[in-house]
Amino acid sequence: MARKDHSAAVGGHTLKVSNLDKVLYPETGTTKGEVIDYLQRVAPALLPHAAWRPATRKRWVDGVGTPDRPGKVFFRKDLEDTAPSWIPRAQLKHKTHSNTYPLANDAAVLAWFGQVAALEVHVPQWRFDTSLEQQNPDRLVLDLDPGPGAGLAECAEVALLCRDILDGMDLQSYPVTSGSKGIHLYAGLDGTSTSEEVNEVAKELASSLESKHPQLVVANMKKSLRENKVLVDWSQNNACKTTVCPYSLRGRAHPMVAAPRTWEEIESSDLQQLDFHQVLDRLADGIDPLKGLAWPWEQDADRLSAYRSKRNAKLTPEPVPDLPENSSTQEAADPAAGDPVSFVIQEHHASRLHWDFRLEHEGVLVSWAVPKGPPLQRGIQRLAVMTEDHPLDYQTFEGTIPKGQYGAGKVAIWDAGECRIEKWRGSQEIIAVLSGREDGGLDGIPRRFVLIHTPGMGDEDHWLLQLAKEQPSGSSSAPGVRSEDELLADIPQPMLASSGRPEDIIEGDDWCFEMKWDGYRALAKVEDGAVKLVSRNGNDMTEDFPELQELAVLAPEGSILDGEIVALDGSARPSFSLLQQRVSHRHKKRLRQAQAIKLNFMLFDALQLPRSKGGKPQNLIREQYVDRRKYLEHAVSDGQHVKVPPAHTGPTLKAALKTSLDLGLEGVLAKECTGDYEPGRRSGSWIKIKHLLDQEAVVIGWTKGQGSRAASVGSLLLAVPVGDGLEFIGRVGTGFSDLQLEEVRDRMEKAERKTPPVKHIPARFQRDARWVTPKYVAEVRYSELTQDGRLRHPVWRGWREDKDPAEVRWEGPGAPFK
């Protein structure tokens, strides 16, 4: 059969369905499309009995076959690898292994079950809570299974006997014809008894019935004892056992259903099993005999089921709302009426760096992961992968998701504010105007974004995010926002790279690679025949590097260029230690010695240059990276101290990293080939990948040295910014030269304060510590993190005079704070 793929919107999710005309029940001609349709129509009645229970599935991928040639059945516990990411799931530990089960919490999950021909859904008698911990059973079940010579009538007779016993226990019972041969009998519980206790009660009930009605009832599983009798199977109350879910289809020759029935029907002499047409007709007539046992849940009430299923409220700092009652827990604004709603974009350093793009809609934050960040210019499209809906409380969340938890890594708000939804066409197209903070990632400019669903790109969750052609009026002249030309009237802040790992670079994407230089970042402007140098935090460095004035004769007048100032050792390799010596020797008596250290200014980007030889310098920040590099290489010549090193032309990141290692450099910068230049922004279009672990840190204290270092410093205490404060990450005491120790002691004594600027510093680190105002930034190299989040074997590299404490970010593969 030829595959005919379609995309279907179900419960806020998009599902790829195929072969809808494939026959799954040959005797009735019932197709996969009819099965999915049944599951959607029965969902309001089925889901209250399946939600938050681990679902075991029986799949007939080629159909159930016929009585003489039954189809092959697959019994499935673990969630399929091909399952959509939005399927809620939970892990269940068994004696020797663990399984990850799907949770049938919404109609979209049932539709996916139909797509993979999971005709039967089996669940236990207990549920997970919001922390995904197993609860006590909330129902008791008896499976009445007729042996040879017995039938449905005998099962009905035993069901009535069971009802009398359960009534005597003050337990209301509900019968369900199983869709196979027998009857299931349910009774609700208050959740105070364990599965073992409930199992024992059920076993005792079955044994009592067997002793009173030995010709009709058997409680023993042996097949030899079951002829002409009904087995009262009590064992399905065991926490490890499951029962076919009420309203589930069965894998029989006909599409029969585990159908809830009334006691009047059980007492009827013409009791029969029901098929899915009959069940749908009953529901249409308002007949749902099991409604009294239904968990207080509505089909659309819990948009956050997938979100909850992936998070343990006890182990993550993220907001995890309680389960809803009979209605949505949050008031939804009406975007159709023009009501403003909220948005948040979060920078998320998880297993792969990405930006989480979230729009409020119908009481939740509908969410996408954008690997390269939201585009800030028209004509650029970014992949946006739809993820599970998030609670509204998530719009203020910042912090670190602990290792081992879903989405582990640091989360920071990139921008947030007001959103106006202009169009929301289900799973096809969304248009929204976002107005963020003045200092946010959107530059305080109202921006109109368009999200277009593109399942043809390879995955049902794939969308494209771009700026609309028509932007809101006033976007280019918003208060406090400068135009592109105004940005370049003075030297702006440089564009910043995000820290990443090799796996963040997806092969096949359009990336270019540069070597990463170990020095000081600087922007240079050629004006009136002279060069002005500015550090990344706006400090004027012109007088510190007089030899770099040669750039004035190597680059056109009006140029604004970006690069790295590096000091070279005897092997012509960048040495951060030598650069530190050069910067620290500022007294006149040492200046000559310092200037003996050879410097190079490695230029790698251009913000303003002529587009042609002899032309007038023009603004290039909206040009593609590959074009800016072309203008740079054509317009700027190499000199004694100024170099334009070639970008790596190898085809892969692996090749670029090898080149970097061969040259003794610290790593690679991956840059989006079509990306523009974003002044002052840390962007996913640039990702730095280092060979070794380096970390910038804020110095918060020091200890006196011992022995030969008694007159200087023993160690420096370090911290990194987290939220509104600082978190302690350890101390460094090695890697200093004697000259550096002297200078460090002098600097520390001038900045002393009485109290530590950081809370929760372990006592062993506070002994003999002297505290300083957290205004100095240093850089260290380390081997790994300890289990309590401290730097292991840190080595001093030097001061970062070019950075402010507020600019420090955790750069390692994980966070040292919880």
C-alpha cells in the first residue's frame, strides 16, 4: 500500500498520520482512519479512566487478521522511539529494569495510539501524581473470565454475586463487558490502601465465592479447574498487573469494545458484547454507566499533562502546578477580542543551547525551541521546534534545572513582555506582535513575528519563525532605540557568542568556522587618520596598545572592525599569560619591558567598510557573515601587528577543531554563514566551542599566603552571577607568577569589606577568608566540576579587565549551582 501521509491537528498538537484506508479489522473492513475517529469521539469517556496511568499497548500493525489466520500482535511497554516529543511519559521501575510508558492524558495521545495500530490499551489500578510517583490504587477490579463450557451469562451471574459482597463492604461496583468473553467489575477506592492490601482483599473475596459456589466459581488460575466455571481473577490488583482500559478497542475479529454497562443490562437475558458503533451510539444518547467512577478530569482541562509528565516537582525548581479539578486552573485571555497576553523568550543552556519562544494562549504558554535564537531582521528564517505547553508561571522562571532532570541546564530570561495575537490558525500559522523590555533581546522594539508550520521539513513539530514583512509602526523609532546608522555613529558593543559543545552544531546546517583567539576582544574605528580601540565593555584601550595604530594605514578611513588582541609567545602562539603581563605593566618604568611582548590584532569581522575599492564606508551589520568577511579580506591589508587570518574552509566542525588543536589554539567559533551582526547581543548565530574548560568569575575574597607566599595571596574566592545575586564556585591558588601575586594582594586590600558578598559559602572556605567588593573579574582554567558544584583543580589565567561582573556567564557544560 502506498503511504499517504497527512498532518492532523489534535488537542493543540500536530500528528502525522498515514495509510488511513488500511484495513485493521478484515471481517468488518474497519480501517485505521475509522479507528482513529473512534478514539477521538470516545476520548471524553475513555480518558478519565486512563489519564496518568502507565499505558501498555497491544499493537496489530498489519491488522487483527481472521479467526483462521490471526494477525501478529506486539505487546509494547516502553514508549516507541518514533513517538512525538509531546507525548507525556513516565518511568516505572521494575525489579530488574525500568520502562518508560506513555500516559494517555489527552485525545492527541489516543490519536497516536490509533496511528501505530495500538488497538488495546491496558492500565493498572493506580495513577502517578504530579511528581510522577506511584500512588495507592484508586479502584479495585475483578476479572470474570469464563472457562470452557461457560459464557457471558455465567459471568453475569457471578457479577451479581460479587456486587452483593461489594455492597456489603460499602463499595459501589460498576460492570464492564470486556469486549472479549467476560466481564470486568470495578469498585472505587479512597487511595488509603496499598496494592498489596487491595490484592489480598480481592483474593479473599474470590476464595469466599469459590467456597460458597464451587460449581460456578473458581479462584485458582489452573486451566484444568476452570471447565464450566467462571474464574474470578483477583490478581489484576497487583501493582504490576494491568487490565484493558474501559472504552478501549479489542484486537478481536470484530472491533469490539470494553464497554461499561448498567446493572439492568447485566441482569438481561440477551446480554452481548458491544462493538465500537454501538458504544458511540450509547455515548451520543448520554449513556455512560462508568461516569460515577470517572476521575474528576475533562478532556481539555489539562493542557499541561505532557509538561507535568516530564518533571518531578520535588527535583526541579521549575513551577509544576497541581493537577486541575473539573476546569482549567488558569484564566485564559481572549486574544480574538484583542486582549493583550504575555510572552517570554528564555535562553536555555540545556544539552543543546537554544532559545525557548513562548506565547500565552488559552491559559498556557505555547512553546517552541529555537536553536539559533529569534531572528532580528527580515528575510531570515529560523527553525522552531514545538514543545509541550508550559504553565503561565513559567514566564518569570530563571534558574538552573538540575543534572539528570528533563531540560537540565541554566535558564535565563532573554526578553519578556506583552504580546498581541493577530492570527492563530491552529496548527498552521500564528502572527503575534511582541513588545519586550527596553533592555531585552528584542531591543525594546515592537516586533511582528510569524510562525508557520512546516511538517514537510522532516518532523511534525517543525515550524519556521521569521519577522513579518510589515513591522508595527514606530518600530524603527521606538523611544530609547537607535537606528542602525546611529548605532555606528560611535563604536558599539561587539556581538557576543554563546558557549556550546560540538553536538550543538547540526551537520548540514549552514555554518562557517573560525579559530578562537585567546586574548582581549576589541572594536577598532579608523577616524581622522588614527585608530580608537574599545573593549567589549566600552573601555578605551587605545593608549594601552600604541603599536596597533598601524591599522590607520591598513584599513580605509571610517572603518569599524572587530577582532581580538593577542600576545604571542616564542612559538608564535597566543598566550593569555603574556597578554596579562602586557596589560599589568602600566607604570612608566615597566612600559618598555611590556612593549617587548609582541602583539597581534586578529581581525575577523567588519561593521563598516566600503563595499568596493575606493568607495565610501557603509553600514554592514545587516549583511550576511560571508559577505562581511569578503569585504574585510578585500579592504584591509595585513601589517606587522594587524592580521586578517583566514576563516577555516574545512567542511565540518570536526575538521575545524583539528586545525585549532594543531595550531595550539583554544577552540573554534562556529558562525551562521547567513547571519547578520548583532551589536551588543549574545546570539545563537555564533557559538564558541573550546578544547579546555575556562571560566570567568567574580572575585569575592582572598586568603593570606603561607611560607614563601606569606607576604602575598594564598587563594582567591570565586563566584558567578545567578539571578539577582552570586553563587560561590570555589577558589583558585595556583598559576600565579610572583609579580602577579604582589599585584593581586595590593588590589585585594584596596577593595576589602567586612561581610561576604555571597550567601551559603561552606564553612571550610570561610576560614581565614577576607572579603572584597565583587567588582573584579578573573579567568581560571579547571579540569571538571565536583558533585557539589565546585571547580576542580582551577588554575589562574589572569584578570579580565575587559569585562564587568554583570557580564560573567557560566560557560561550562552544566551549572555548578542547583
